Amino acid sequence: MREHWVRFSHAGSEHFGTLEGHSVRVWSGDMFGERKASDRLISRADIALLAPVRPGKVLALWNNFHALAAKQGLAAPAEPLYFIKSPNSYLDPGATIRKPAREGKVVFEGELAIVIGRRCRQLAPGEALEAVFGYTCVNDVTHAEILNSDPSFAQWTRAKGFDTFCPLGPAIATGLDAHQLRVVTRLNGEVRQDYPISDMRFPVEELVSRISADMTLEAGDVILCGTSLGVGSMKPGSLIEIEIAGIGTLSNRFE
């Protein structure tokens, strides 16, 4: 069933619910567990969207798209290569990505994010999609110059873990076929990325299966599928929009 789940603030309180036209229906309980729809509808104009999920962990893929790997001359990995984004990096839709004190190039990376819906481990590929709650948009912001600044150690955690470096949203869409989706990233209104999820080296079911073999995945955990061609730098004052048809548009400014 196609639904768009959101978290939002209204009148000083946080809630979750589903988008219905120009309104949000308020639900009670646990988005990933026992939940119940109410009769209460709130105008979208009267709410502030929050990140649709507060993950226990965000696992992000590297070298997962054939097109980008071909351009960069990267060898095909035998298994998914991933790192962790820190909780302090999570950011709401519409909130500001903050420039770090450390000078250097900061880049945007528009991506599809998988939201896990239940606790799971050691899933077979054939059962992995049953553990997927839905999908959202993400900007895997990176301080590019820090990443390889020390030749003895690639600093993935530091380069991608600054405060505000993981905007998520605007909603979690359910009932989608991820392989049919496209990621479009615009910088100040200009399209910089436009690529199909079908180009992924490890598709959704294989990512969830293989990662669940490494570690237990919990409800609300998020897997970033990696990015493709068109990654670029942001200047202060830039507006970055990541759009995936069927999910929505994630918009954040960089200041």
C-alpha cells in the first residue's frame, strides 16, 4: 500500500502520521510497531517537518553504482562496502547544513535511503524486502578534503560525520519498487545528478541481506544506497534539492 509517513512538530509537540493531500493524519503508537490512525487532520501549512525517522544507525554504501565506478576506474567490490554516519549528523528537511570550521570542499551526494521496519538478522535475499518499511531521500554530505588528507587512513567517519551532514526526508514512502526509481539532485535549481537506482551493483534486497549477516538491523535503521555521477561542491548560500518521484523532495540550504 502506498503511504507517505512523516514526523512533524505542531503546537510545541512532536507527532507522526501520513500525508493526505494538503493535510497530515495524526497517528498514535509506534510508526514501526503497534499504531493507530486518528480522526485528526492538520493542515500541512501548520506543521514543521522533522526527519521522518531518527535512526539508531545509518549505514552508507560506497562504490555501489556501475556508472560512477566506471568513471573513477574503481574495481568491482566482492561485497558491499559501507561506513556509518554519526547521529549528530541527522538533519530535518528544510533545516540548514552548517559549514564546518575546517576549511575545504564540501560536497552533496543525493541518494536513496532504505528504512528498516523490524529487527532482523541473517536474512536471505528472498526475505529481505519483508524487513523494509519504505524509502526516503538523503543527502550524504561529505567534507571531501578531509577524507584522504592523511595518507595512512581514509577518514570516512570524520569527513561524513559533521553536525548536519545527513539530511533525511521529507517522508518515508511505502509500497514502492525501488528498482524503478531515479534520484535527481539540483544545486540552486540546476540538475546535477539524474541517475537510476537500477544501476546499483548491489540491489536493495542484497544490501539488506548482506548487511544483516554482519550485524542486527533494528526498526528505524537506515541504509544509504550510495551515489552516482554528478556529485559536486556546495558554496555557502546554496540550495540543494534531492527529488525521488514517489517519495518527494528533500530541500536544505548550506550556510
